[in-house]
Amino acid sequence: MSDTDGEALLYLGISRYLVNEEQILESLVDHRSWLKRWYDEGVILFSGRQDPPNGGVLAFRASNREAARAFLDSDPFTRNAVAEYDVVAVAPTPAPWRRGDIDGFLTST
């Protein structure tokens, strides 16, 4: 986890689909396997499709913006050119203005 002025950062990957739904579905099994791997490793906090379904959002840990970009570039959706991501770094406000369990996620390795 990266520190900026002592604050742990969380990254958001906000994707936009670049192709039609049929082409997205062709990469969906690989994308979901990729997500499961990183959930199992404790890297991803949450993920989901946008509403309307024109992309998705991932919240995850990374050591810095470059590592966050490399992580998103490893997604089969990116590798298969069906989606592209914007990266947003977020410094969650300290407790009591956030749930305590986010601290464990931010500091886990």
C-alpha cells in the first residue's frame, strides 16, 4: 500500500466497455477468473458492473499508481481490448468517518 503524507491509498479502476455485449461475454470467464485470483489474494476490496452496464469499477490495493496501472493492464478485459480503465487514487478519511474494517484491508499484505 502506498503512503502519501502517511495516508494509505486505495485505487479505483473505472472501466469503459469498448465493444458490444457479445464480445464482452467472450472474455467474461477469463475476467472472472482473474477477479477471483485477486480476491483470494486479498488485493481486491470490491468489484461490480456500472449501472447502466457500460463498464465496471474495482477497488483494490497497489503500492503506487504505476503498479495500479499494471494490475489493471493484466485484466483479460484490458488484454483482449474489450475495456479500458481510468485509475483513481483515493485516500480514505481516517476513522471515525470510515468503517473500521477498511483499516485491516488497507494494511494487509
